[in-house]
Amino acid sequence: MGTAGARIAFICKAPAHLDKNGAMVDHITVHEKEWAYCPSNARTDGHDWKPTGGVTMGELEMVVRGMRERSTGSLKERS
């Protein structure tokens, strides 16, 4: 199977990694012999890898959007 059908097994949920940085970065890496995705940059340190159950890239986009919305909402609540 090629990468088009690959499932992402882990996502980084570190709050500091939710920001879009606009730079050309690597979002996909291997963690525990499975594909893993970081919304910021897979090459940085400080990841908080959580299992996804195996999602597609399309599903992952929705998950990341929700994580960012919740993060922005909790920042507004603190103000």
C-alpha cells in the first residue's frame, strides 16, 4: 500500500505545537514504528504523542482544526 492509504497512528497534542508557523516543515514522522503527525513540526522536541486509532489525513485535518479551536477558546476564557 502506498502512502495515500496510510493511516496516522499518533498525533502530537502538545499545546505549544498547535500554532501554525507558516514555515516549510515536516508534519509526518515515525513514532513507535507507526506514522505520526505533529501540527507544528515533527522535527522539533517536546511532543505529546497520543494514539489516534488510525485516521486518514482528511480526518486528521478535522481533528487538528478542533484542537486549535478548543485551544483558542480556552485562551479567550482566561482573559
